[in-house]
Amino acid sequence: MLSLVLFAGILPILILLPGDVTFVATLYSFGATLSFTVAHASLIRLRMKQKDSTDVFYRGRPNFMAGGTLWPAFAIVGGIATGASFLVIVYENATTRWVGIGWILSGLAFYVVYRRRFVKASLTGTVKAPPAFGPALALQYRRLLVPVVAGQPSDDALDVACSLAAERGARIVALNVLEVPLGRPLDDDLAEIEDAANDELDEAIAIGDSYGIRVLDRLVRARSAGPAIVEEAERRGSEIIVIGTPRKTLTVTQRALFGRTVDYVLRNAPCRVMVTASRDEVTT
């Protein structure tokens, strides 16, 4: 954002203030022809590095084979053309030449300082971004499914989901699974339990409103919550499930680390699953 304000807002205005349109046009051509030349040269260099590779890469046509390298014809012709145009601009326009070269040198100096002081890496080394953990994994997702039940873990999960949705404009579906005992039909009258489930969904909508996020509520009946959550995620094309669970002290007799429902979702979900642990630790 800062670079856009500086280079696309403040600096262009300062350059235009003197009213020399010719200088502005040649300076733009200086940058454009240089960038195109560098792009063409980079493609040619990439082909040279790929000639001994056994990996399959897409290569735009036309190409010609010479010296064991599949050379890109358009990149060579385009690089020569834009490079020649760049040299003409540099030779014919003294003011543009010195301003453009000064701009490049100042950028390189800033790059050197930034790499050594903040990145703490060599100038030629490749630095990979650290792997994403926790909430950062979900920043790219726009369709979130949050199973809700009574209790703080569910509220914490919805808080995390709403925080992520607020960053990306994502859609949240709050799902409450009404587990019907095996001895009763799925459509049996469970008015009291259903009212409690609707209250939880209303609370989920209220939490979403506090973040400025619209939460869609969904109440389903099923024999078991785990399969119902997985089925709903598949039906809606959810990209991530955010599910809450209390922190537990696992005993010798327990097989499910997070609980039966959460473990089932982790094993069978068609998408990524984020498990949020409540601050309230419980011992089971």
C-alpha cells in the first residue's frame, strides 16, 4: 500500500508539477522498455537453465533448438527490440538518462540495505516464506463451515472464523447438528432440543454481526455429528472447517485426542480443518 501511494501517487504528481510532458513520457518509456528487456532476458536465461532438466515445463511457441537449448524466438526478437529502444532513449534524452539511472541505483542501494539489515540474507540467496501455521492457513479461504454447539469452545471457533472472514470477505455457514438417538425416528418431535439449537445459531449470527460478517445458519438432524459435518462441507463446497474443542488431558483409556466428533472430521473432511482449543482447560 505504501509503495502504491508513493510511486503511483506522490512521485508522479511531483514529476508532473513542472509541466514537462516530454520528460514524463520519456521517463515512462525508460522504465517500460527496461522492464520488458529484463523480462525477455530472464525467459532466455530460464531456458538455458532448463536444458538439462528432466522436469516438464510449458514452453510457448515458436522455439528453435540450438546447442541443446530450446530457444524462445519471441523472447529473443522482443528482447533485442526493447533493448534497442531502451538504448535509444538513454542516448537521446540526457535528463531522462540521469534521472532513470539514479532511480535504479537508489533502488538497488535500498535493496542491499533491506536484504542485509531486515531479511538478513545474501543478495543472491533465495529466501522462502515461513510455512503458515494456525489462523494464517485459512486466510486464503472464502467458504468457511463452523459447527456450533453450546459452550465456549464453539464460540472461540466462531470468533476465529469471523476474524478470518473479516480479512478476506469470506462466507461463514454456522452448522448445528441435532443428534437424534437411534431409538427414535429422525423426524421425531424434539422441540426443546431444537429450540436450544436455534438459540445457539442465533448467538452465532450475533457474533458474526459484531464482526460485520453475515453468518448463514443451518440446522440438520443426524444420528452422529461427525458424518453430518463432513456431508455438509461436501455439499456446500466448503474450503475449510473451523471447529472448536476444549483442551483435554488425554487419559490411557481415551482413543480420541480431541473427541469423537472432531477426530472423525479430521479423518474424513473433504477440505482443510482448523481445530481451535478453548482457554478453559478441562480434565476428562
